[in-house]
Amino acid sequence: MNKNFEQQILDLRAGKESALSFFMDSYAHSLRFFAMKMVKDKLISEEIVSDAYVKLWERKSNFSCAETIKSFLYLVTKNACLDYVKQGRLRFEHEEQWLYELENPDKDMLTKIIYFELLELIVKEIEKLPKQQAQIFKMSFFEGKNADEISSELGTSANNVYFARSKAISLLKETFKKKDISFYAILISLISTN
């Protein structure tokens, strides 16, 4: 384990707020993204993640390694999201698939954490693409639209859609190659969730 993490855990157990801030800087962004994908509400997801950190602080003496802190935060966030979605089912429609995945005890939590961190990474990289390429990539892979649907919606030709999508994939592949991450593994993970 990183010496900095070890010291921060000791500081957290000792009640130093700077250590709580350290773990907020380390995990809060991913947790908010994780929560946002479930509750589809930015303010609610931020509130849920803030509450998770309050619970971490209340139980600060129980943690001895970064992995347990991270798992605890994701588990608390997941449970709060599930509670929110269950309470709000009458107020708005929610994808049944998410409820199934959240309630399914066979799902490996670590796999979910990794998936959301990879998804967050790919979203950050997509935002760096030229606007049309980013838009076409999102429509293809996040919304599951085919080239004809995209070309019709954007008022362009199917050839332009294929070209922009290919260019986006090529740029993303290069970026992830530099980061030593398999773009194909991310893409397969992304496609299999649609």
C-alpha cells in the first residue's frame, strides 16, 4: 500500500479532518459518477455521496486499509441510491435493469466499481474529442443508435457518421493505449451494458 495512504488511514482513525478530505479527493468524483448513473439526478447524487462520507467519519476507527474504505463508500452509496430509487419509483420511471442489478446479491461489487471508474475515464476522454465525434460516439455507444438514426437526427450522411465514429474510436484507442488500458475491454464492457 502507498505510504501516503497508510498515513492518511492512521490520520483518519485519529480523527484528523485532513484525512477525510484526502479520501474525498481520492474517491468522491467516482462515487458521484457512480451515484449519478443510478439516480439520474446531480444534486441527489452529490447529497448521497456527502452522506457516505459522513458515515465514513462516524466509523473512522473501523478502517485499516484503503480498499475497505473504498468498498465501504461504494456500498453505502449503492444502498442509498437503491433506497432513493425505490422511494421515487412512483414519482418517475426508472430503468428496471438498474434495480435488478442493484438488488442482485450475486453481482461482484469490485466489478461494479471498476466498471464505473472505466466508464468515467472513457466519458472524460470523449469530452476531449471534437464535438461531432463525441456526439456521434455517445449516440452510438451510450444510446445504442445505429448510423441511419444518427444521420437522420443530426442531418448528416451515414458515411459522415461512420467516419466520425471511426475517427473517435481511433483517437480513444490511442489515448487508452498510452494509459496502458485495453480500449476493446472498455468498449465491450460499455456495449454489453446497453
